[in-house]
Amino acid sequence: MQASLKKLVSHPVLANIGWLMGDRIFRIGASLFVGVQIARYLGPEQYGMINFALAICGIFGALASLGLEGIVVRELVRDPIKTDEILGSTIAMKFMAALSAAIASYFAILMMRPDSSVMAWLVCITAVGMIFNQLTETLDFWFQSQVKSKYIVLARNFGFWLTVVLKLILLWQGASIIAFAIASLIEISLTALYLAWVYGHRFLKWHVYWQRCRTLLRDSLPLLVSSAMIMIYMRIDQVMLAQLVSDKELGIYSIAVRFAEVWYFVPMAIASSTQPSIMKLAVDSPLFFQRLQRLYNAMAALSYAISISMSFVAPLIVNWFFGPDYDRATPMMIVLTWSLIFTSLGVARSSFLTAMNWQKVHLATTTLGCIINIVLNYLLIPYYGGLGAAIASLIAYGVAAYVACFLYKPLWPTAIMLTKAIIWPKFW
């Protein structure tokens, strides 16, 4: 039994998940401590301004991703001989897309807040970080394909811990809101540079092959639009909240979003670590669907554990850490945390859709969720503020990840599998 346990622990997929989860859990404490201090220091209004800039850049930044993650990892696994061609073509496309997204973000904020120079600077700084992030993401694809996420973990920690120290110094010095935005840019830059250093001189072998670019874009186009739709319905609530209510209300809501999204690392870590092994299986193999069901069950079980726990501790978190200025974030946090079950199942389902090359189906479901989210935000935010935005997000995530499967016959088997995971998530 001891030998079996040792073999299980040493399994590359489990080790990869362990690196990703261990990294995130280890950093939650420091990130929470610094984030709490910044939120209290800036207050709800200025904290809302920072998150408004992040939301604007996040929406346009989805275009910079080009929907390539699953596609590039798949190609690297299937055709490792062409690694330099794949990575070179990927970084070229992502850089051009990120530059376009940064310019679009700047013009968007000029139209929405023409009289706010501070907001313009916040968006510009955040947009530059979006460009640096493309190098990190491209290298991330390669490390994922090799199931070597420990290097990604080390790179992120390198940038993270240096920036934690920098932000504490800024707090001590009473720095401006712009200084904290620059600190975040430094973190992104350091992470990219560290990963580049680990990857080494193999950069010199990268080359752009335009036929490969066209092939990748052809396969990823539905996922690109899907990524844009996902980012819109994940961030449009924040944009609409700031525009329809106030930056202060967004600052309060952002606390709830921060604590809800901090758990997204769970499905992301599991999906990125299991995707290569799922991709290697034939889609008509019974083992393929057995592993998918187990993946769905694991996602649901972990989501339930997190959501139930957060329902009890959310009031304590808000009261102890953020103080009375953020009291109204408690119900928002609880509602958003329960949406984790649908976001987790959606992430797991995307592995299946990518393996089936059903990117258009993914696009249709996320578009439906995006439309519902925008409509519900428009109806609920004027009356319920941040709580209305949280309710809209929960419903939209549920429709996109789960309900939509019942609306398309080829996804009925998936709907049954997801239902089993929701009702009885036995993954052992």
C-alpha cells in the first residue's frame, strides 16, 4: 500500500496539480494581507477605480489571448517536433493582438471617462502589463504541454514576492493610486522575464510560419470569440456597476469578486494538468468518458466544499479584514462563491469541447451566457447595486455551463454527465 501511495503521489499529473494548487494556496495569505491593506488604504472609491481599469483592459485583453490556450497545448502535444514553429507563430500573433487591445482600451476609457486623467493613466499602465503577459502565456503553453507547471509556479512567485515587498513599501510611504498600478505592472514583467530565463536560449530557434498562424487562428477563432464573451460577462458587471451606480459601489463589489475569483485556481489547475492526458485518448474510447466524468465530479465536489465553507466565513472575512466601509460586500461574496460550481464545470467541459473540436458549440453557449448577463445586469444593478450584479453573474454562469447543454442535442450526454456531477460528485 505504501508503494502504491508513493506511486500515486509521484504521478506527473498529480504532481503538476500539486505545484499549481500549492503555489496558489501559499500565495493566498500574502495576497490577502496586502490586498486588504491596499483596499483599506485607498477606500472603496479609489479601489473601485483600479478595478474599473482592470475590467476595461480585461474585456479587450480577451482578444489578445486569441483563444489559443487549448489549441496550442494540443498542437504541442500532438506535434512536438514543430515546437519552435508553433511557439514562434503564437507569440507573434499574441503580441500584435495585445498591442491592438491596449490601444482599444485607451480609446475606450477616453470615451467613457474623458475628464479623468487618473483613469487614463491606470488603463495605460494596465494595458502595458497586458502586452508583457503574452510572453508569459506563450511559455505557459509549452510548460503545460510538458506537465512541468513547477516552473510557472517559480516564475510567478519570483514576481509576486518582490512585488509584495514593493507594495508594502508604497503603503508605508503613502503612495498614490498610480504607484500601485505600476507595482502590478512590475510583477507581470518580472514573471515574464523569469520564465524567459528558465526557458533559455531556445528562443533563438523560434520562427514564424504564416501557414501555421492561419491554421491556429482557424481552429481558435470560435474560442477567441468565446474567450471574449467569457471575459465580457465576467467583467461587464464591474463596468456597468461603475457607470450605472458609482466607483464606490464597484470598490465594495470588487472585494466580493476578489474572494470569489481567488478560488478559480482550483478548476484551472485541475483542467490544465489533466488536459494533455485527455487529449491523448480517442474520443470514442470508454476511458475518455470515464475520465471526463471523474473530472466533472472532482470539479463539483471541490466547488461545493469551497462554497459551503465561504457561506459561513464570508461575514467574518468582511468584518475582520475590511471594516464597516465594505460591509455590503458580504452577501455579494456568498452569491459569487456559489457560482464557482458552474465556472468549474464550464472549465472542465471546455476540455471535452476542445478534444471534439467543437469550438463553435463553446462559442454558442458562452454567447448565450454573455447576453443573459448583460440583460440581467441592466435590470438588476439600478435596484440592487452590487448584489444585483452578483445574482446576474450566478445565473449567467449556470446557463452557459449547464443549462445550455440541454438546448443542443449533441450535448445531451454532457448534460447528463454534468447533472450526475452536481447531484452526486463522487470522484474517488
